[in-house]
Amino acid sequence: MPEAKKKPPINYQYILQTRRMLVIAFGLAGVTLFVGMAILIPNLTKARTAYANLNAEKGRLANLERKNSILQNVQNTDLYSKKSDINAILPSSKPLLQLLNQIDRVSAETGVIISEFGVVPGEISTASGELKTIKPPVGANPNLGSIETQIILIGKIENVNSFLKAINNITPLTETTELALKAINRQDLVDQQKLSDPHVFEATLTLTSYFFTGKIQTDPNQDLPDLSKFTNDETAELDQFQVPVSSQIPANPTVGGGGKEDLFQ
């Protein structure tokens, strides 16, 4: 068999000499394509990112417009009209002065005599002289702070009972956590015309009053709370609390405790 002829190698020098313009044209086309891709690809990526961000912002805008519409109408709700009462029931600072005002009013209305009153401190001193904060009980709401007051009151059993019932409906939100009751004979109170019955009772109470300490934060991306879940019966419960007259309580009271602490802060 005859041997196959070998193809001669490509003579690039000949091609460059005879097809120089064609080679230059291909080279320019390749460079143009490379430069075009280098410019277009990043811009296309940026355009896709911008388009995705635009769609996301459109969704946020629609959500904000919906929330704005709800907020425009929230002032007409029954719950919003009771905001001052809610702030009085659960204030955002230690409500010591409000509590004193309410206890004085309730004691006068129920006919009992407050013989002693004291505040249970929130901090105690250790043997080394360092302050030690009392830890809240396990399971306590982290958004709520509380102050405890101890009261010794004197009165007839029906008056003491009325005081205990009334104390649960005062503002700030207060409950009786401890109670000790004993019968005493206080003829001196009868002689002073403070009581009509010499056989009276002495009640030692521990009252716990609550105030709001949590941080109020808002997130535009989160939905507003559903105010419609508060039924008329639930909002009517707010009317059971006795809200003190604001004119009787200073707006920014300051009472120093131990020369350093402000008991109202």
C-alpha cells in the first residue's frame, strides 16, 4: 500500500504575510468581545441585584403603607382611648408615690388606720459592705419590675376585708402576697374616736406592685399586634381599676433614699 502523505505544518508566517488584515480583524474582534464581556457581566450582575432589591423594597413599601393605614385608624379604637389608664395601671417607673396616694385613699374609704408603712429594699448589704442585688424568682417576667411594701393596718374585720378587696383594683397594679391577721383590743383608738368598736384587728400585709421595665423596640418589617383580639369584655376590665387623679401626684417626684438612691426611678 502506498504510504499516506503527511500534511505539511501550518505556516503561520505565510498566513500573517498573506492574510494580515484578516488576522488583525479576528484579533480586534476577540479583544472587543473580551472587553465587552468584562464590562457587561459585572453590570448585568449589578442590574440583577438592583432589580431584586427593588422588588424587596416594593414589598416593604406595601407593608409600610398597610401598617400606616392601620395606625391612622388605631386612635379610633377603644383600647387606644384607654392608654392613660393602661400607663397608670402598669407604669414605666417605680410607682411609689402613686401607691402611697392610693393606699391613703383606700384606707380612708374603708375606715382602717395605717399604723406602719415600709418599703422592702431591692438591694441588701453583704458582710463585706458590697451591694448585692436580689435575683428575681425563676420564671418571672423579665419585662416587669416590682416593689414590695409592708403595711400594718388596724380596723374592724369588715373594714380590713374591704381594704383587701379594694387593694386589688388600685393603680399601679398591686396584689397582696402575704397576710397576717390577729385580734387586738385597742381601747385607746375608741377613746380618740378613730374607731367605734374597741375589739379590732391588726393586719400585716405585704403588697407587691408592678411596673414595666422592658425596652420598647419596633421593627418596620414585623406586623403590628392584632388589637382586635382585645374584646370589649377585656377592655372593660380596665375600668375596674381606680386611677388616681393626676393633679394630686407630682409629675417628676424625686425622693432620696440613703442619700444616694432615688426611690422613684
